[in-house]
Amino acid sequence: MSESAIATHVGVWAPLIGHDDVLPQLQRAARAANGSMFDGAALAMTHAWLFTGPPGSGRSIAATALAGALQCADAGCGECAACELSMAGNHPDIEHVVPTAVMYRADEVRALTQRASTLPMVGQWRVIVVEDADRLNDSSANALLKALEEPAERTVWMLCAPSAADVLPTIASRCRQVHIHTPPLQVVVDELVRRYGIHEAHAMWATRAAQGHVGRAAALARDERTRERRLQVLAIPGRLTDLPSCFEAAKAMVATAQADADAIAAQLDEREQVAVLQAYGEGAEGKGLSSASIRARGEISRLKKQQESRARRVLRDEFDRVLLDLLGFYRDVWMTQSGVQQPLINSDLSESIHRIARSSNQDTSVARMNAMTAAVAMLRTNAAPLLVFEGLFVSVWDTSAGLTR
């Protein structure tokens, strides 16, 4: 396939809205990896990547898109079985890893490198996507270093972090770095209109409400349930009227986030297990199938560990979404109080925003935004979510109560 024949946003590349600056590089790498380019272009592909960018920029989306494209004979067509598995998040040769503690532990990284050294099960490459690579400390980084220096033949590492400076130099220097910028609002709006036929005003509202987060903007624009969840979260500030209401709001919010995360994970888990069993001929009869069944059980056991890691990531994403929405809400309150003439993130909630703006002051709003940021940091250290949100909501309510007493 010639380079000019590749559409910019098709197949596994579709989620990369507004990233035309890095997309050609990733597509060339995918084509080089599956041998559809001349030998002189082989350097387009490498065994280790470092995707950097601020939260919401799409660094993880870029990594998973490339991971999916590497499994496709047509570099991410979006129509073959490999692409369907990748886009559904359940390709057995793509492992998505998140830290289980404040920092990655050396023993879990060593176990990861052992898994990474095995040949792909059904695809062309075994791809390991490592979230929060900035949480690799000296010991866990050393455990990963050998795998990067002496890569397995069919293994590709994709690390994600806010910036290269956040990653230990010994790791960053062994990766090809790709920086993902947060796309301008209008670029996201134009892409939502083009791809989904959304009215421009609705697309602009969704993009502002998502604070530039591409995937979140698409979900808000297209999914009623996502919009309902957002409204439920942004109704919390108005419901914090006393101490019991703070605890009730925290309990309800955590329970809802957990239920949503469980539903997402369960759906993906079931599809993955079916795919593994089918790949090993589950239900068939004949010579050699006994050993295949044994291998299938081993792969299911490995898969369950991956699924546990993903479940933690999905739940963390749900909590991050809540805190981002609340942070945007109090940003709007502060902007209203300060008289700055800038569009509100939550323009559809202007009445509630102005009401809270009148009942407090700028210092209060800043304190509340700082509380949101502190809650994000606490969740990153694996603090108990219920305690974090109880403390957050009590802090928000107590500041307000102190102003009215």
C-alpha cells in the first residue's frame, strides 16, 4: 500500500482526533512492522516507544492505536478480526498495565518482562502498554531496562507519561519519543462534526465540557448516559448542605463509579475469555487438543491478571472523570466571580454556577479547586477512594458553611 493511499483517520486510527502531526509517523511504523514498506523504511519501526503529553491529550489513545495497528496485516484497517479485537480492548497479545501502588514494584515489572518475552498468541506482535511510566523508580526501572536493551524478537513496549523529563533517563533514552499535544478546541469540534454529523453548537458544548479531552468530548456528544452521569456529578456541589449529605454524596458517587467500571470491565472480560478459548480450539476434538486445552487454561490465568489491572485502570479513569468535572465547575465559578470574560466550560449550568458564585468568593473557589487537585494526588497514591471523596466533600461544604455562619 502506498503512503498516499492511507486515510488519515480510519480503522484503529479513528480516535486520534486532531493529531495529524504524529499520525503519519505512527502509520509508517505500523506498515514497516508488517513488512509492507521497502527495507529502507524499516527504521520507521522500533521496539520501544515513549508517548508523552498532558492528561486528556490522547497519549494513551495514540499508544493503543499503534498497538492495534501492529496486529493488523493492513496497518490498522479497522475491519479485520485483529482490528476488531484491538478496538474492543480485548486482543490477547496487547497487555495494558497500570501501577498497583504509588510506584511500580520491581517484582511485578520482572514478571511483566517475563510475559513480554513470550511469542504472540494470535497476532504478529506482543505489545505491552505501560501507563504512568513516571512511576518507575530505580529498582523497577532496572528490572525493565534489560528488556529494553535486549528486546524479545516479537515484543514492542509502549510507555506513557506526562513528559520525558518525568521518566528516568535510563528508560527514556532507550525509547523513541512521541509527544502528543492537546488539540485546539476547534479542531476537536470540526472532527466531531465531520465524523459523527453532530451539529457544531452541540460539538462545541461537548468539547468545552470535556475540557479538550478528545474521547470524553466524543462520548458527551454521542451518549445520553454519559451526559446524565456528568449532570449527576455536577449536581453534587448544590447537595452539600450538611455533614451527613457530604458522606452520602461520597458513598453514592463511589458506588456509581464502581458499578460503571465493573460493567465496562465485565463486558470486556467476557469477550477476551471467549477469544482465548476459540484461539485454542475450545470445544473441538482431535489429537493434540488436550495439550491445547492446558495451554488455554494457562492463558486464561494470565489473562485474569491483566483484567484485574485493567479494572483498576477503568475505575481510576472514572474517579478522574468525576474530579475533572468538579474542577471545571469550580473554575467556572471562579471565572464568574473574577469577572473574566471567557466562555464557561459548563455553559448549560450557568444558573447553578452564578448561584454558587454569589454565595462565596474567589478565595473559596481557589481553595475548592486546590482540594480537587489534592484528591487527585491522593488517589494516585492508592488512598481509599471513599475516604478521599468524604474528605473532599466535607472540605468543600465546610468552606461554604464557614462563609455563611
